[in-house]
Amino acid sequence: METTSVTSKGRVTIPKPLRQQLGLRHGSKVEFVLVDGRVEMRVVSTPAGHPASGFGMLKSKRAAVPVDFRPAQLLARSGIGQRK
């Protein structure tokens, strides 16, 4: 059993092993109930997990770059970097 302090705003930190065991993360909802003179905390909901990577999460107004895009071709067409 771990002990934690109550802050001046009435906040407490739930120990990490307990958060992990209950599946609590940012955005989780819990309720507190007074039962026979003690407080019980119950998990109401837990948000869906975050994807392992952020790929595809951002949207852009620009067109996608083709898979076969090669910047060297642009330089060759413009004449930049060629020896005289």
C-alpha cells in the first residue's frame, strides 16, 4: 500500500502501478463513493488507446508527394549543380 498527499487544491496522485493495473490514463473518468466511512474510487470510462505512431494523423492542404519523387531530377532539369 502506497501513501500520497492531498494538495491544497484537493488533488492526489494515483500511484503508477495502480494506474497501470486499472488501465487509467489521461482522460479516464473515475467516481468517488463514500462506503461505510471509507472512500472507494471506481473507474467509469477509459479513452481508447493512442496509436503507436502518429503517421496519418495530420491533414495537409497540399497534394501528396508521389512515391517515385526524386529531388535530383528537379536539379538536373534546372541546371543547378551541373559543371560548366
